Amino acid sequence: MSDRSLDVVVRQLGVCDYTPVWEAMREFTATRTPSTPDEIWLLEHAPVYTLGLNARVAPGVLPPVPYRDVPMSRVAGRRERPTLARPCASREQVPAPRDIPVIHTDRGGQVTYHGPGQVVAYVLLDLRRRALGVRQLVSALEQSVIEVLADYAIGAHARRDAPGVYVDGAKIAALGLRVRQGRCYHGLSLNVAMDVEPYSRIHPCGYPDLQVTDMRALGVAAETLQVADRLIAQLAQHLGYTVHPAANETSFTPSALPVTYNVLSEHGR
């Protein structure tokens, strides 16, 4: 009999708005059982700024509000309510959001930007079942990105003092996780071929002068779908998983997500 703890279900969700995906991740984590297979969700987001739990929020900015559509008893086994993303604005770290919404989330880290042309991989894992520590997970995520970039002849590295992946001092991949009772969600984003101008309106990861780049700016014309496939292969290798297509699984399926496209869109052609 195979060890189900070594199985991972991969779902490609296309281009989605941020809040419904975040709510789906929380619900999956709150309602999963000890036998639920781990999942990785691949997608791109419509343009959005997200503030993590470590973000310095300006006075008067509203924190996350209670989300009452999920019973308290279903949230991580405790009588508490999850939180629903509320648009907010912090002029300290998001001085000029203009027409891009700003969402205060429950992931770690500070402020970042998501948009088309960026591969997002959300990792919904039972860390306790896998005996996997958070630092081990972060290292595995970073190394997976580093090796994907190496496939395209891009030399990249991680920083112990600032999670993520960097190329010549510029950030190309961001990480942010949330762990509840040994189970994690959120994940990483890798810039493939996107408009990086929105990063100039914020202090990426809390650093006012941090430069941000993407694979296209480094001379690589790659499709997001192609990069996502390579990323999954590396994640499976570094985390020790056997990948299963979502169509063969009957576990949690994100429903009612506003998917703009059926597959990851292609950019940078």
C-alpha cells in the first residue's frame, strides 16, 4: 500500500482574484482530515497588493474583519472565526496603490504585488504528518525556485535575513506562509514575464529601495505554464512527493472561483 503522506494533488486554477482563493485555502486547511492528501495550487492573480502579518500598517487602517460564512467550530478545531480579506491602504508601505486593490491577509511577511505573468504556487501541506519544519519548508521552496532559474541559465540565491530568491540583489521570487496546527497554506510567487511597474508604488517586503526583476528582464522568454511545470517538478523533488493530477482525486475542490482563463495564461511571447 502506498504512503498517502507522500502524495500531492496539483491543481491549475488559471487567473483568479485573490480573496476567493485565500478563502478556499483557509477552508481547505480548516476542514482537512489526517488522511487528506496535500495539495499545490498553481495560478496567476489579477493585480493586487497583499499585506502580510508583519506589515507596518498606518494608523486608521482597518485590520482583517470576521468572516462569518464559515462556522467557528470548523476553523482549525477551535471556536474562532477565520478572517476575510478587507481592502485597506497603508501609506507607509503602499504609498501609491492607485487603482490596484490592497488586501490585508494572514500570511507571514510584509507587502508584495501579484499580477499576470507571475506564477503563484500555494502549498497546502500537513507539516506535522511529514515531520517537516517551517525552516525546512522555506529552504525547499527557495531551492526549488533557484533550480528552476538555473534551468534557464539564471544564477539566483536565497538570503537568510530576507526570505525569497534574488538575482544580483533584485528580488525575483517572494515567499509567505501561514501555519495552523501543523498545517500550512499560502506559498510562493515567481516573476516570469510581468509588468513590474506596480512594485515601484510599494516598499516590496518592507524595503523601500528593494529592486524587483523577472525572467523576461533577464533575457528569458518563457511561458508561465512552462515555468509552472518545471516548478512543480522541483517542488515534488525537494519535498519528496509523488504528483497526482487533480482530476483523479475526490478531495477538496475549490469552488466558485472567478477563473479568468482555464489554464495559466501565456506572457512574454
